[in-house]
Amino acid sequence: MRTPEEKKTFVREKFSSISPKYDFLNSVLSFQIDRYWRWVTTKELKPFPDGPVLDLCAGTLPLSLELARQAKRRQVLAVDFCEDMLRAGVENMPRDERRQRILPVCGDGEEIPVASNTVWGITVAFGVRNLANTQQGLNEMHRVLKPGGKLLILEFSRPANPVVKPVYSFYLNRVLPKVAGLVSGDKEAYEYLASSIAEFYEPDVLLGMMDKAGFARVHRRPMTFGIVSIYVGVK
Ligand SMILES: C[S@@+](CC[C@H](N)C(=O)[O-])C[C@H]1O[C@@H](n2cnc3c(N)ncnc32)[C@H](O)[C@@H]1O
């Protein structure tokens, strides 16, 4: 059992260690479905084409890039507390005009370095599970959203289908840490991935926490047999 501060240090170190291989492994291990998940999530922000929007736990910026691709005037603030992840994202960013509209900022999602009521949308892809204090993070997301703005959390959930469940579990616990460990050189990071998915809140509990943070119309949209879900809330 880690204290919240120990979890933060551990998570930051693990992402730092896998940052050079993160994008490659993400595509390979998800059979590129991750791109579809981010595309669907981003489309939910269609009513806010200009921004500014916040991509929290932005990592190597895949969702920030999609946010900027889908709306040509949108400004994206990309916040992550692991500098190496942001740096890898900036280094590999396509040399197009999106560079001017994506602003990477090193900062903590539990103390977001953004003024209250500032952004029209927030996306958090595969980040909420990594927060040391989820409720604190959700409270902060609510604070920085403008009234009427939308929160979208894309996160792993656990499939309930009796055929998919054991296959997915075998893949996640046995195959993935071995393959990703070999490629990234950090097996522990991918064992953490599996255990953090297994230990994460049930969907209804997370929706309850969003409600507690002040979000309205909270609901969940499961995708790909419930392997991931998009959680939606409005301020
Ligand atoms: C699995 S990666 C997701 C990156 C990206 N959003 C994507 O879609 O691939 C999770 C990211 O969350 C970041 N993170 C975890 N806890 C954080 C916190 N408290 N504040 C800011 N970023 C955090 C990590 O550094 C990591 O880059």
C-alpha cells in the first residue's frame, strides 16, 4: 500500500521510464483501437470548436493532437506532471500548424495550474486511474471548467461479458507485461497498468464522485465490450 505522495512519485517515475516507447507500445498493444477511442471522446466536444480546452494527464499529447485536428481554431492546454512524457510528445509532434495551438504545461492534475471557470472542455484519457486522490482531481476539473462546459474521462473499465472477460484478463495480466516489459525495459510499469485497472473504482462509484464534485448529467458510455468507458459530466 502506497501513501498518496508515494503513489505520485511512483507514477511519475514509471511514466518517465517508459516515455520513449509509450506511443509505440500503446498502438501495438491496443491493436490501434486507442486511436478510435480518442477520436470518439474528442467528438463529444464538437459544441466547443474554439476552446480553450484542457487535456489533463496529456502524456505524449495524442489526445491533444486529436483535439486540435478536429477543430481548426481550438486552443489546447496540455497538462501533465511528468515532464518526460510531455517532452516525448513535443519531440514527436507532427510539423504542422497544430504546434501553435497546443500549449504543454507541467503541472499536477490535483492542483490544476489554471484559473477557475477558464476552459470549455476537459479531456482526461487514461489519467484519472493514476491520480493519487481522484476526488480532489475531479473537484479541480469542476473548478476550472466554465459553466456549461463538458468533462470527458476516457478510462479503462472491466468487461463483464463472460467470454471476453477471461481472454482480456489473460492478455492484460500475462501477455501485456511480458511484451511491454521487453520493449520498454520496465515490466513493473505494465504490471502496474494491469493492477491499476483491476483496482480502479466501479463505474457507478466514479459517476458518484463526479456528481459529488458538482457535475450534472453524469453518465457513462462503454465501448469495445466495456474494456474502456467514456464518462461524461457537465458543469
Ligand atoms: C496512461 S498516460 C495517458 C496519456 C495520454 N492522455 C494518452 O491518452 O495516452 C497517463 C498520464 O497521466 C499522467 N498523470 C498521472 N497522475 C497525474 C497527476 N496527478 N497530474 C498530472 N498528470 C498525471 C502521467 O504522467 C501520464 O503521462
